[in-house]
Amino acid sequence: MASTVLLPEDFSEYLTIANAALRFEEAAEVAEKSCALGVQLLSNLDHAAIFTDPPYLVTGALKQMGYVSGWDSRCYPSPVDGCDYINVSAKLPSESPARSRGWFDYAAVVHPVDEQALKHMCSQGYGNPFVHHLTWGLVPPQRTSDDDSEYANRVVPFMVETRRMIADAIGDEPGTLIIALPQEVIDHPDFGDSLPIWLEDMSPEEYQIESMDGGGFLIQFFVLTGGRIEVALRVDTQQTFNPKSVQKISKDEISAVQGK
């Protein structure tokens, strides 16, 4: 059964971003094709990544919406295309009425560190600010116990299969499956034997395993060229992103040159 998904119906009333309509259109298309094959998406986007200089062009509007900037007391260095950016996350409170209007759970507000990054960001023709990518959240498999290793035994194969299904649905090569797990799972004596079973026939270049800062599960991959649309599964995380994931994504998975 297809998931019922929402996109911000009043986005343009708060933010003027020239390429936003295109990104929302792409997100809707990925959702429609994925759900048609049985992939279950959460109703609201997990996050939107927006590049901007200065940051207040975006964070000011998000504050009006009720987002809390820097909620996880972190910033995430993001070396995109060899240029240095900083990502600061904002979170929409769970009780916010904006959720019913389709606003995303988190925003990644990404700004250039220096003039080189600023020139690179502005040379792509998307405008300033621009929506870099949108990320759908997946409905996670139900937990049957508090055992993180037991859950990993279910959720990692689930994401391997979901990645395959979405690739088949949209006809584009998926990005690296980035698997951030609780440290206790990685330290479990059976982890080394279990991992090849979970990953089936995936090559080492197709996945990355890492420990999730603060605990929880965050497993994600991109589905459109240049990192325009992403899919993520999030369970019990205490921060928006994982620093090691952000490094991998920024260096290898995304670009400011995004094609379509």
C-alpha cells in the first residue's frame, strides 16, 4: 500500500528559493515510484539541505516556523567539491502545527566557510539560497526487543533490499549505503560474521559502516545524480547527523553540480 506523503504547502510564503519547486517535484516523483513498489515512507521529509550565505536568509524564516537552530549542539564540516562548508541543523518540534502542512523534521543549513566556497556555491546557477537535496524518511521495521544487535539483524537487510527496490523504481544508480549503528552493535562478537549475511552480495565500494554518535540507527543513501534526493532510516538518534557520515556524503556522494 502506498504511503501518504506531504510536502510543504506554504513553503514560498516563508522562503524564496528559485529551485525549490524543482526539488519538491523530484521528491514527489521518487515517492510515487517508490511507494508503488511497496516502499513505505514517513509522511514528512526527514530533512532538507539548503545552501545559503549568509545563514540568516534561511534560519530567520525557519525560526518563524518554530525550528530550533543548533538543537543538537553540533556543527558538521562539509567538504563539498573540495570547498569547505559548515552544516548547522535545525529541528521542528514534534508538536508544531507546521507538520500537518508538510514541513520537514530537520533542516541542514549549509554555508560556505570562505570566499572560494562562496564563489563555487554561487557559480552553479541555482541562486542563493538553493535547496541542495531533500530526504525522505522510511517507516522503520518494528522493534520486538531492546536488543540493538537483534534489531540490526533486521534493519540492515531491510535497507539493503529497500535500496535495491528504489533503484529499480527510479532507474538511477543508488549511492553508497551509509550505515551508522550503535557502537554496541559493532562491538558485538557476532558482528563480523553477521555483516556479510546482512549485506548479501554488495561490494565494499557500495557501503560504509560506522558508529553512530550518541547512539541509535541512521542508515541512508542517495537516489538521484548529484545528491538531489535521499532516503534515510532513523531510529533513536540523539542528533541530526553523524559526523563521519557527513564527511563521506560531502566528499563522495554529493556535489553542487547536480545536473537536472
